[in-house]
Amino acid sequence: MSEEEDFYSGVRTSIRVARQMRGVTQGELASRCGIPRMVIGHIEVGNQKVSLYQIYLIASALDVKPGTLIAGNVRKSRKEM
């Protein structure tokens, strides 16, 4: 896996974990951040790369800092939540 692929893998895992830890469905997340549910699904499984602005929207909807999703430290940063 390339460095870029590894980066996006970490981001999508962080998004999925943060969403699931909050008991939020992909549909609910989509409604909260204005990104279509299908796009959320594609991001989470790696069929679509997430943009910086989408990370911002998703982080806001999940009440986490965007850097938390980028760094892939959702599990370690429960205190932020």
C-alpha cells in the first residue's frame, strides 16, 4: 500500500469509527453534513477519496476536530468527544 493509500485508509477508518461510536448511521451523517449518503458510503469503503472540505463537514457533524479524523486517532481521543 502506498503512503497515499495508507493515509486515505486511516481517514476513512476514522470517519467510520467516529460515526459508529456515536450511534450515527450513514444516512444520519449525510443529513447532518449535507453530503449524499451514497458518497459517505463510498468514502468509508474506499471507493472515493474524501476532500478536505468534506472532512471538515463530517467532523463538524460528528462533533470532532478535523485533525482527529486526519490523524486517525479517533479511539485515542475520546476525551475530545
